[in-house]
Amino acid sequence: MRKKNIGLSSSLFLLLLFNFENFALSKTLEDENLDLLEKVITLVDKEYIDLTNQNELMESAINGILQSLDPHSVYLPPKEFENLQNNTSGQFGGLGIEVTMENGIIKVISPIDDSPALKAGMVEGDYITHINSEPILGKSLSDAVDLMRGEPKTEITITVVREKNDSAFDLKIIRDIIQIPGVRMQIEGHNKSIGYIRISTFNEKTSEKLFKELYVIENSNEKNIKGYILDLRRNPGGLLKQAIEVTNMFLEEGEIVSTKRPRFKEKIRSFNAKPGDITNGKPLIIIVNGGSASASEIVAGALQDNNRAIIIGTRTFGKGSVQTLYPLNKNNIFFPNSKNLGAIKLTTAEYYTPSGRSIQAEGIIPDFIIEQKSDENNDPEKYKVGETQLNKFIKNSGKEDSESGSSAYIPENEEKDTQLNLAIKILENLLLQIQIS
């Protein structure tokens, strides 16, 4: 018995020694990497041909790390962090476009409804190569965004490269205070029986505005609304909380969305509906396209999986990753004089619909695929956008060769809007069948 105990003790000692050596090795490697980074910054600071700024060097290093991960993990300098907080509150200054960085230049994901950029003719999928003749190549995303922002009523020249166009061209845009409309309601249909709801973004005011609009209609004796169309096209997303609250307005029960971390094979959180469908179960059609991303896909996926809405249009963007904001604390080594160091926006999880579908790099596939018709002036395929078109996108764990996104084109003339007009016809026919039965 004593020999067995001695053998067990020896094995335990060797195991602990092995684990300690591995731990020590990993700590050594970690320390060496940090030393290497500090040495490179110090070397550049001392030996580079021109004077350098250590703050800028560290910011570039952080950006390099995050941009090597995926398209949505970024460092937000103090000013950009403040701008992000302004963007989600529903009002900010600039051109009114949702952008990302791709191959060193800016790619337009979506122009905001009624924005200066949209009015000037900027569309989804455009690449911005120069701002006021200054090249974008070599600049960070935050630097480029800073160049586009400015005093309201001032002019800016944007050089654009557009797919299927032979050469680059300039767009002159007048900066303005961007009032994100969020929610717009109008009455549609031959019998004025359809409530058309346009949600262009999910900011802090979206659910409140939608509730007010629906409450007025549902409690008015004058309006004879029998069904709704929810238009989420060219909606780049926004706040998760707002997407959940909007979805909840059309549900009595059921899961809305869950977040999971495939790396750790764990579900982080699940969000469920609370009783209280404000429309009392009225028929609902949702229109989506390639410009419907993130929060828009959460709403569409939840209402589709809960059999609460019919989804029409084209496959959505496929932005199903969750970004967490980590404000950075003061670091006396690299930023001795800075109080606010901004934040890191880091991809930490993925969204899953109630049926367990991952939205990432897959998107939401409509129940009925309806594409916009092309004409002599516009080819909808020129406006194709999607997560899988971005560099270093995170692949869908369930599908290696997945492809997401589609055209985000919406005609300015409502009469030429194939998707909207068919949505109205489908809903009118559905309401007629309900009336007959």
C-alpha cells in the first residue's frame, strides 16, 4: 500500500512539474511578445528617419492586431468612441453612410435614408478612394471617418469606384446634421388597410417611436388597418436591445434570439418574448434585402422562426457576429497624458435564431425570393453587398462554403419598387382570404 502511495505521489509531482513548466513557458512567450512590441515601438521612435508620435504608433499597433481578426473588430480612439455613442442616440453630423474598411479603402455598406450621401447618389457597394483628393490608402477607418465629418453645410468631394463602372468619379456632398429617421409609417393598399412601417436603423429611439405609431393606429376608430408590412431593407442594424423590443411588439411568446460562443461551445444568453402583441396578431410581411444586417436579421429571423411573419425579398447581409465594447483604462506607459483612451470593439459571440440557425455569413433566406427589376438606368446587381464579400469574415461554423448578401437596391420611385408592390399585393390577397373564411 505504501509503495502505491509513493508511486501516486511521484506521478502527481511529475504532472504538477510538467504543468508548471508549460505555464512558465506560456508566460515566458507572453512576456517575450510584449517585450518585442515595446522594443519595436522604441526602435521606431529612436531610429526612424522622421520624428514619430508614440501614441500614434501604439494606436497603429492596436489597429493592426484587431484588423487581422475580422472586419468588425476595431479600435475606437476617444473621438471615434464618442462619435459611436452619438450615432446610436439618433443624431450626428456627417454624410450619413455605414462603412467598413476593405483592402485599405472604404466600402459603403449602406447610406442612411434621406442622408446627404444618399441624395448625392452614393449607393451600397461603392468604394471611397479619396476624400477631397486625399488618398484613403494607408489611413485607418477612424481617420477616414474623421475626414468625412465636418461642419454642417460645408462641401466635401468623395472619389468613388463603383462596380461595372469604367472609371472612378467624384461626388460632391454637402455635410449636414444627420437625423436618423428610425421609424416612418404610412398607409398603403387599395382599401387603405395596410400599415407600412419603414425602420431604417435600430437606435435608442426606434422601439419608442414604433410603439407610439402602432398604439395610435391600433387605438384609432378612423383607421381600418388589417395588416402590416415591415420594411427592413437597407437597414444596417444597430442596438440589440432595440431589435429585441421591436420583435417583442409582434409576439406573445417564444425565443427571440440567443448569443453563443462557438469557441467555448456555450450559450451566453437567450432572450424571450413577453406577452403583448400590440397588433393583436394581424398578418405581417417583412421585406429584406442585402442591406438588411445585424439587428434587422435578428428581427426577421425571430419572426420567421416563430411563424409570425412572411419574409420576402432577397437574402440578407449575414452579419451575425456580436461585438462587445471594452472601454480602455489609462495606461501610463504608452499614454501618460491621456484620460480617455477610447475603446476596443471586439467580436465575442454569434447570434442564433430561435430554431438554432447561425446568421453569420449565411443571412436570413426569405420565404419568397423577390428581386428588384432592372431597367435602362439601374442594374440591381451593382448594389450587391454581404458579409462574405468582406475580407477576413468569420465563416459560418455549420457551412464552409456559405455565401450571404444580395442586392441592396431600392428604387427612389415607389411605383418601380417591385418588392414593395408585391408585398402589398400578397398581403391584400391574404387579407381577402381571411375575410372570406
